[in-house]
Amino acid sequence: MKFTVADLLDQLSSSDSVETAVVAKILKLTNQSDKKSLDIAIDALSKMGVLTRRDGDVVALSRNDELIDARLRCSSKGFCFAIRDDGGDDIYIRDHQLNHAWNGDRVLVRITREGGRRRSPEGGVQCILERSTTSLLGQVERRDDQLFAVPLDDRMLTTIRLPDTAMEHLSSEEPTAVVEVLVDRYPIAQHPAMGQVVRPLPLNGGPAADRDLLLTKAGLHQRPSPPRGSGKAPAAKGRVDFTDQPALLLRSWTDSSAPGLPAVHVEARDGGCRLWLHAPAVAERIIGSNALDLWLRERMEALCLGENWQPLLQPSLNAITNFVPGEEAEAVTVRMDISQEGELTDWEFSLSTIKPAAFIGVAQLKALDERKPKSRSIPAALKGIKDHLGQLETLRFCESCLRKNEQAQGFVQLDLCPPQLESLADLRWADPISLRHRWIDAPVSSDPHSLLQPLIRAADRAWQLHREALKLPGITTHTGDPDPSPLTDVAKSAIALELPLELDEEGSPSAQELIGVFSESPHRRVLEQQLSHALPAINFVAVVPTFAPLDAEQTLPEDSLGDPGHAPVEILQKVSSTPWCCATMSYAHLVNQQILVSLLQDGKDRPTVRQKERLILGRQGCEQDLSWALFTGSQNEKLKSLVSDRLVQRLNGRRRQVLELEKDLLSMVQARAAQPLVGLTTDGRISGVQSYGFFVEVGESRVEGLVHVSSLNDDWYEYRSRQNRLVGRKNKRVYQLGDTVQVRVIKVDVLRNQIDLEVDPVFFDKPTDQGEIPQSASIPFDNQ
């Protein structure tokens, strides 16, 4: 079919009926075959209670509270859960209740058994709304005289039947390639899934082949060609001139195709500072361009592949919006006053023109760190920016103030930066928009993006506060509360390492309390790794005003001005920010920037044209003097149409794809770095302990390998989960989280990111003292 069930449901509502012909037109179904498929889908969904068919050709959504919209997540062990979009409890799906749904599919689930105190609710898949997998990586195998593709992703609990022409790709004992398989037909009833081999992908074809393989695995290898043109030029009228301001460009990325980032300028003020952040003006070029906007909706995010990029914007637009020192450019600016406690005390948004003064890269910050405080000589790397050294110091002061305030508000900061491998290229540096991790990155003085991160977060918070005050829609980031059970497990690991921490009857400690305990421990890194897995993921949330829009000539009642007018208050309390600064990197930022630009360009700044005094709509507190409608009813509806649940679902889905791609790319680079270690003995640090063995970080790449318990043949080892350790029954040898151990690299499986290790036999012969293993330190580890 040319449409999914989700596409169909997006065109319907429970309050209004829509003719089938209108739905077909919206979905661009022109021939009789496609229209017949639509009719079959409507009949099936009507029988399931999802739709209601009225008067033959009119349909509407049914109010069926028994069916829950969710995303399917499976494990390699065969356990599947439906992850609810509304934040409710995960629903356990038994294999016979999957109804041919695959990992990642968006589904409608009916609960068959309510959950208990320690048991998840159970349910069954009633309808597959949207398939997440259209092609996959696999290996060709023969079974009962038929050829099948076995997915490399062991979370895909299925096989794909292939035609006889796939014989040439039949896997050998030592495969040199895998194949990309296109799904021609999904399984239905007793009929299996069918597909065809599109192409083979070599396993040892170099970095470019590795990137292609991982893009294919993530389903991001085929991206539509960009439309012609680079959008319309921003209007020159109504812009604030900041071309005399010596703004700085903080940039760690070196690839020329990397997205553009904001420019910043700061001045000391009243014990704090005044900060200007100038974001590239992308939204002004997109508004009104349907073809370009639809193309960007398909891409959703820029992809960093290490040595190169697949930017969000088309090449011409990406180049135009990339600020260059000494060249004038249009921007969307926010001026923020920040106290020495890191609090936002005032702000103002505006459209502007800027001329950045200088570029600050990794080399400049390293030279600044290495420069002696009272030295009169200026290193060569700093001579080009000697006039801006004072501003750099003020920027660092501003950064430290903002970070202290964030930590006081409960933000979780971890020091888990990736290994500084040259082959990682642009993936080595901090993510400037803070969406790569579930936590805030600890500061790195030599990384310009680390300096830029809290400045962008402050600008995002300023727009959130301003948007809320003016009751405007937006796409916000939302982070739920950590699950107390994993936090308790991390706390038990810390107690086993004799850290000063106690568990009481009131429950598990907070993440902030654990970080405080970890800060002085030599095992800080492995403990923070454990903690990172317990933190909830960041998701986008659509927030739309709930009050009815007014016409431009109507006034707002006084008692409505203080009403948040948004989604439920309990959601707003957990929202962290409304991101808008990096529209070059994320479509969520672009949508929010479009709403901000609409406020500054189209917002009504006076009640009538006869009144001379205008209200500055970008200034903090302007809502106190606002007694009229900002937009007409049609303008309000247009702004609301930019923010929809369907768009947010797609944004969250693409975010998961991108994060998984980056994780796989990091793992593959680490595995490639470990290949020369095969057969060698090295020191490593135990990063995790399970009943089946323990994981060890080895080498400069910090690649993680497994020592399986079956290879520990000097004794029978018992797993003690509370202490996170394995203990020998006879010799009392202990393998515990954070310990250093000598291991030999046995095998490196780059494709599956699996490293097999074994404890060096010489290590067995070393004496132990009441279960304490000897500490070796031939490889230095960064515990900070």
C-alpha cells in the first residue's frame, strides 16, 4: 500500500466525519487499486473498533479507550514490551500475541491482564499502525531446500524468505559480506515474510564501507534528493544591527559539511554577565516553501558519521546559514542577563544582522589552557584572537555560573566523554544541543562545544519561559523521573565498593546524591556508567494552548492572562526546555524557531493601527501589558498545525534511529581499534558483572569485552548480585566492578560489536589476599 494505517488515522478525528473520497485525495491515491486498498483498510479497522463508518462513505475515529498506541521493543532473548507514548506502564507482549509485529513497529495494543505491584500489565497487538523496518541486514541461509535471510539484529524475531536467485549470497563459515534485504511482503496469517537481496555489503571494506553498512542497518542509507533552491532570503526590514559586535564562533567540528552553529558575545554586568546568542536564521528561509519543508520533515536530523556529515539542510542552504568570520549574516538573536548564581533575570528576542569577529576552535582553547597566567608572550594559536581573550575568560565565567545553577536545579552531569580516537573525528566532541545523552556532559576546557552547551540550554530555557507567558505552542523536551529500582542497584554497587553511602527505608538515593558520592572515588567512571543506564530518555512533547483562539480585534479577559493555557501542568513541570537555537541540526529546533519568528514578524504589537506606541513582543514581561490577541484565528491555527502528536512521534522515532547509529558507529570504531590486540595480553578495568561473566574495558579505545564465566577454569564462581562480584568457591578470588585485571583478547566480531576476552593464565597464579585481586596498572585509566 502507498499509505500506512497511521497515515490514515492522522486524517481522521473523533469529532468530525470525513468522506472516503477526501481521505483518498489527501493520501494522493489516484488509481482504483489504491482506492480499493483504502476501502479494505477502512473495513478492517471498522471491525476492530478503531474506525466508525457512517452512511457508507464517511468515516471517523472511534473513542476506543481499550486500544493503546505504543511502540514495540524486543530483546534478543525474545521478550517484547509495548512502550506507551502517553508515559504509562510498559505492556508485556508474549510471542503468540505479537501477531507478526516486529521490533520498533508502532502498534495498537489491547491489555489482556492488568499489572500488579511487581508485574507489568500484559497485552496483545491488535493492529500494526506503521512498520519501522523496510529493509535490513542479514545473512543468507538454506533451510529445508529454501533460502532465508536471517537478520543480524537479533531483536528481529523473524526470518525473510528469499527467491532462488539469492543462492550466490549463501553464507560461508567465514562470511566476508552481509546482504541488504528489501522486504517485499510482511508476514500475514500462515504466510512468512518475503524479500529480495538488494546488494552485498563487505565486512572489511574500510571506514567508508563501515559507514554504509551502519547506515543501512539503521535504515538511513536512502534519503530523498533535495528540492532545487535554497529557500527565500530573510527580510532586511525590522532587523537589529549587531554587525559592530565582536561575536565569536565556537566550533569543534572540522568537516566542511557540518551544520552551522550559533555565534555568541558576552559582557560582564553587575557581578554576572550579559550574553547575546545569535542563531542561524533558517526558519525565515523555510516559511512558505512547502517542497523544502516536506523534504526536511523526511530528514528530521543531521547525521554525524565521524569523518563526514549528512546535514539536515541541503548543501546550498547549509552553506548560507553557516556563519563565517568577517561576513554579514542574518540571525535570530536572544539577549540574556545572567546573574552570578546562573539565573536568567532578563531577556529579549529579535531578528538581527551580525558579523562574527573570530573563530574559536580546539587548538585555541588548548593553547589558552597551556598558557601561563602571567605570561606576556602569546602562543601562535592565540595571536589571531588576542583581542578576544578577555571575552573568552568572561564566557568561561558565564558557563560556570550556568552549570552551577543547572546542578542546583537537579540536572544530572556525568563525565563520560567518548575516547579521543582520531578515527572518531567529529564524534569525539560534545553535542552542542545536548540531545545525544540522557545527562549533561561534564565540562571539557579544550572543547568549544562544551563551552557552548550551557549557553544554548540557557537560550532554550529563555524561549520556553517566554513562550509559556504568551501561551504559544511548541515542541519541548521532556525527561521523566528515574526509575528508583535501577538507582538502588547502582547504590548497592557503590556500597560494595565501600563508598560512604547508606540505604534507608525511605527508598533509593537520587541521581544527584550518587554523583556526589562518586566524585572522589577511583571507580568514578564505571559507577557513572552504571548510573547512566538508569536515567530516563529525553523525548519531544507537543505543547499546544488549550484556549480557543481569538480574532485580532477581540481582547483577552484579565483572568485568562495568568492561565498557562497549555497541556497538563504535571507535564510542564517535567519539561526541561523548548529548543530553537540549532535549526541547522534538528527539525524540532526548526519548528520552534518558526514559531519564534512568527511572533517577531507577524505578532500584533498594538491593539489598533491608530495607537503609536508599540509593544516589544520579544522582551521579557511583555505579556503583562498585552490585552489583545497576538494573532488572528487563522494565524493561530497555522501555528498550532506546526505542532502535532504525529510529528512528535516521528521526531522521537528518528531521534532513536540517530542515537542508535551513533552508538553503533562508536562501537565499530572501538572494535576496529581492538582488532590489532587479538592474541595479546593487556590490562583492563571491570565495567560490569553478571552471572554469566564480567565486562572489561581495554585499551585507549575503551572497548568493552566479555570474560565468560566458562573461561574461568581455575574455580567454580558464584555470582553475588548485591556486591556486583563473582567469587570463587575454593580460592575466594573476587572479580568485582572497578577492579583492574589482566586479560587476553581472543576474538573481535566487528559486525556484532562483540569482544571475547579471557583472564591471562599468569594472572591466576598471582597470590590473593582474602579474595582481593592484585591490581596491575600497565595501562593508565582516566578515572575523572
